[in-house]
Amino acid sequence: MTRPGRGRVVATGPGSRVRVGAPAKINLDLRVLGRRADGYHDVRTILQSVALHDVVSLTARPGPLLVWCRQDAVPRGSSNLVWTAARLLWQALDREGQPRGVSIGIVKRVPVAAGLGGASSNAASVLRVLGRWWSAPPTTLRTVAATVGSDVPFFLKGGTVLATGRGERTRTLPPLPRYWVVLARPGFGVSTPAAYAWWDRDRPVVGPVARPAARWRHQLHHLANDLEASVVRRHPEIGEMVDRLRVVGAEAAAMTGSGSTVFGLFGTRAGAVRARRRVRRRGWRTWLTRTVGPAELARLATPACMD
Ligand code: C5P
């Protein structure tokens, strides 16, 4: 057994079981700088962890790697990103054959194909636990995370982070003061490759990008998402949601990641509750959550022993 901070215990023996929160993110700002030779896009994005989270549990048990989730929309087994994460870590540590010795369960609360990074966050949580169980050096963990997905290195850190490259190069920023966040999602998701392909096609239409202001914390309404215009051209409903959030008093509102979820930031819980009520519409789902700083994030995302 190892004892991480905050009195929590990560068990490593057979049959031991841990549970870890996998918080979602919003992109406070997302600038697309251009398409690269490898097909990815260079970005400059400010990511922020929020309290809305999935719960991932890992059980050490003999036999092949198992990945399960009761929700229908979530891929099971080897098509789930946590499987990829476990396999790539296994291989990076020169272990033989297929990954084994662990069963991973996911309880989903974060909507899928929503731009909230749910799958990437699940993968980062699994890497954090398996990294301890399998004694992976931190550099190996970071390299594997970047291979699993562009957002996964962010989720190893969480908080308020500036990400560059294709999103995998991360720098922690001073924490944002707490904001209440209203999330709204239409009845459909948007695939990330599709959103970037639309941006490629539309570039002449959407025009050049500006950088976020240096004092962006004090000018949240200047924050923007370069993918938004192209996604809204195909899904005008998403634009309606952003407008609606502004009308009901959001200090800033935008699409997160490649959509389809949009967020509004509010200074008070009461303001956010009121806005959420007013933004509801048939076919739209809404959530009330809040930004999380380092202390709360540590509580949420540190593995807790369940035995
Ligand atoms: O890295 P990840 O697997 O999450 O990316 C999914 C897809 O999104 C990529 O295959 C690519 O089409 C697109 N993408 C991109 N530029 C990025 C991140 C993602 O074009 N910076």
C-alpha cells in the first residue's frame, strides 16, 4: 500500500479496489492556429476543471483487463479510451502480452461527445491509478497520456491550464476565482474530427484569430472558441444556446471544445440557478456546476480506497 496526500490510501494488492472522480473541463478560450502536416491542429486554449464528474473504479483482480459501464452510449471493452490508456501504459512499461490484472468500471455523469472531455478525463484517472499500481515513472505517464489523446495531459493536472501544441503541452495558470457554470447540451453530440474538418473548410469565412487579452481574467466576455462559428453553421441550435445564456446574464458564454455543450459563467449560485431555469427548452439538457480549484480537485481526483 502507498499513502498519497490527504490521508487517502491507494491499495495495490489483489482484490483491492479504489474509486476516483474524473472531473469534466470547459475550454474558457480556444484558438485554432492552423492545420499541421500530421492532420492535427495547433491550438492555444485555456482549460478549466469543473465539479461535474464521472466516477471510475479500479479493482485489482486476476485475468484479462475488463472495462465496463452500464450506460448504453459509452463504449465497452477495447473500444473505450480507458482501455487504450491501460494498453499503452502496459506496453510503455515493457510488460508482456495484453494488459491484465485489473477491472475498470465507469459511472457516467458527464455527457458524451459533448466537448467536456469525459472520456479523456476517465483515461487520465486510470493512468494515475495504474501508474501507481504498476510503478510507472511520471515521464512515462505524461508521454502515454499525450499518446492517448490531446486533452489527456490536461486531465493529469486539472485546474486552470494553458494548453498549446495539439493541446498536449500544458502550463498551470493561477487558479480562477470560483464561477458557477451552467452547461446546456442539445440532443446531439459533435465529433471532434468533424468540428476541426469544418474549421478547415470554413477558414476563409471565419477569418483570422485574435489572442485572448493578457488580462483575460478581468475580461471574460472576450474569451472565444474558434471552432464555434463552424459548428454553429452546421448546428444553429448551439448558437441559440450561447445567445440564450448571454441574455439570461452570463458573464461569458461559449461552446466548449468541439461542442455540442455550451457553458455560461456566473458570479453567484443564485444567478446561475435562475439562468438555468430560464435557459431550459424541450430537447436541451442543462447542468449546474462550478469551477474547481486545486484543493477541491485534489479531494475529487485522488484515488480513495473502497475496501
Ligand atoms: O487527440 P484526440 O484523439 O482527442 O483528437 C481527436 C481528433 O480531433 C483528431 O484525430 C483530429 O482529427 C482532431 N484534433 C485536431 N487537432 C487537435 C486536437 C484534435 O485536429 N489539436
